[in-house]
Amino acid sequence: MRWRCVAQRAHFPGTQKESKSPNSMVKQRVLVSRDGAPTVRTEAAPSEVHSALPQNRLGTSQPPRLVPIDNLKALLVAWVIAGHAILGYTVIGGWPYDEVTEATLPRGLELILATVLGPTALFVMGTFFFLSGLIAPRTIARDGPAAYIRQRLLRLGVPWLTFTLFVWPVLMWLAYRSAGYSLSLWQVMRTRQPFLDSGPLWFVQILLYVSVVHALLMWTGGERIRLPVRMTLVMAVVAITVVSFVIRLWFPARSQQILDLHVWQWPQCMGLYLVGVVVARDGWAERVPSRTARRCGIAVLAAVAAGVIVTTVLGISDLKRDSTPFLGGWHWQALALDVVEATLVVAGSVWLLAWAQRRLTSRASEVARGAYAAYLLQAPVLLGLEMSARSLDWPAVAKAILVAAFAVAGSFSLGWLIIHCTRSGEADARWARPKGRRPNFTAAAPSDAPEPH
């Protein structure tokens, strides 16, 4: 039987008129067969047809990623890797290769780098916690606290534990061996301080603890706790300053604890995570208010200027020798550093996010999404390059630049490769058909197929 369309709005007794609702937008077509029998066919609007279609096999049900945050994380990870490469050739240290380094930067150049690049070291790690706190509430609300905790244990806990027990001891043992030290792997693991060091993954360990506590609080109804957003940033600066000063009376900055806990940095990390959670309900993950961003930028400039003035007035020329009063204790220098650090970490994190939302808006590639993998891989890549460069009779400046460039490129390349292989494997698994099933490609008979309308 063949059909032909005779009217779109005509109706017969017993049929309904076309719906004019903008939400439903349902249309009815009256089809008349050759023998004159009318039939009403209801057609959904394009939006309804789209919603009725099956989900994409690759998982379009996942929420869209925040591109500026992905790009900002990638930029920060690249900055951290390059910074670690330079610190491996400095006297003040900050990357474990400085324990066995064969050359160091000139004192004057090291002081200049500390003045220009040093302030970023005070708030880069805090920015990671700020971004995590900004995203965590929506993730917990979507997946549930239990699933979120399981995901955190797998994504953070497993890499940290593996790194602490196996990867990092082997890497440091190789570094000592390359420098001529005859130490066994057990000696390195047992005697090196801090005990059970995890290298750059100390931050992953602390983020795991904070994330689990946050999920447990939401599980028990803690998400009903509301803090005022208007004065959140000022309150955060004051709180981080006071708590940091008190904590560093017992745990000075750059001190070492078992598991490399970085207790002296906890006020910054936990405070920024809490700030991210508080401002997340105001939509800061999508857009930071322009006025707030400008004020934070001014605060960053003021904090950096204050730090430079204090350093100049005191006549600091040797960072390793003259930095002791700043690290903790009942010293005005320690309080000054805490004020500068708290201002930089709060205002700097917010300003960086606002800047990324204006500038880093291009589509995030798999390279940017592999930033976490690049962060995990920086240790073997960096130490491998530094050990390989020992035989080069080059000045420390050239080695630092060479290692930094290749470490950033190598870490992100391996991270991209891991993400690419993982996504390809997931796609293959989802597209695979169960054995024994055959797709039915049988076409309808021409006499049974309706004509297109």
C-alpha cells in the first residue's frame, strides 16, 4: 500500500489539532491511502527527535569539560616541570637531583631567578588545590560521595602508593649510582630522608586526604554548611597567614616529615581547596567576576613588590644562608613571608583562573587532558635527562635549559600517548559486538516502504 501526504493541519473527527506549545512542538500529518482511508501520523519536533536518539557510544552523557581549567592545569604542570629542572642545578635546591648535582648555577643568576620566578613557587601548588575544590562539588553531586571516593582512591591513591614504595626509591637509587655512590636500593630506601618520600607526588597524597574528607562531609550532610562569599578571599588570606605562622613554629618551611607530608604547607593547600568549594556555587568555574579579578591582580602586584622591597632592604645575597629566619619561628621575617605567601596564593589563584577564562579558551586537546599523566611522568623523565646530561661538559645554565625543554616535551608526549591509548581502548571496547550476533542489514521491500514526506 502506498501513501501520500495531503495536509499537515487538516483534522478529521476524532483527531487532534496540531499542538502550538513551544515546548512540545508536536505536528500531525494526515495521510490518505489510495482507497481514501485517512490515517493520522504524529511527528515530534527536531529537538524531541534529538532527545529520543540513543546516546553516543563514546559516552556523550558525560558533562562537558571546562576548557580553560584544562588548559590552565596543563600550563601549570609545564611550569612545575621546568621549575624542577632548574632547581636541580641550584644551591637552594627544591628538586632531589640537587643532592647529587655535578654543577650549579652562578649565585647572581640564582638570586635573579629566585626574585623573578620565586613568587610563583608560593602559589602554584595552591592553585591546583583551588581548581580541585572548584570542580569537586559538582563531581560529588553527580557521582555521589561513595563513587567519588572510589575514583579518588584509584586516580590519586594508587599512583601515590606505587610511586612511594617502588618508583621513587628506584629512581633515586639510579641517581646516586650515576653520581658514583655505592649504595644498595635498600640503603637508599631506608636511610634517605624523609622516610618513604614520594617525590613530586606529595601533593597528590595531600589532595587525596582533602578530597576524601570533603566527600565524607557531603555524605553526612555537611554540604548544607554555607560560608559568606563576599569576604571569602579576605578571610582566606587572614586565616592562611595566621595558621601558617603557628604551624611553622613546629614545622618550618622546607622541613621534612615522614611520608614527606609537607605539614608546613597544609594551611595553604587546605585553605585554597576550601575557597574553591565556597566560590563554586557562584559559578566561578565558568566565570570569575571581572572586578574581583582586577582586584586580585592588584593584590598580586602589591605582594610581589613588598617581597622585593623586603629582600632589598635586608640585603639578601645568599638564599640558602639568609633565608632561615623566613622559614618559621618567632621572627618578623617569618610573619612577613606568611603574609606575602597567603596574598599571593589566594589572589594569584583567582587571577590565574580569570586570565585562563579570557585567554585559554581554545579547545582543550588530548595534550592538555594528559596534564596529570605528565605530572606523574616528570620524575622518570627529568631524572633520566639529568643523569644523561652528567657526561656533557657544559655549564649548568645550558644543562638546565636543555633538561627543562626536553622534560616538558617528553612528559607531555608520554602523557598524550597514555591518554590516546586509553581512549582508543575504551572506544574499541564499547564498539565491540558480542560474539554470535550479526547486524541485520535486510532492507524493507520497496512496496512496503513509505514515500519520504
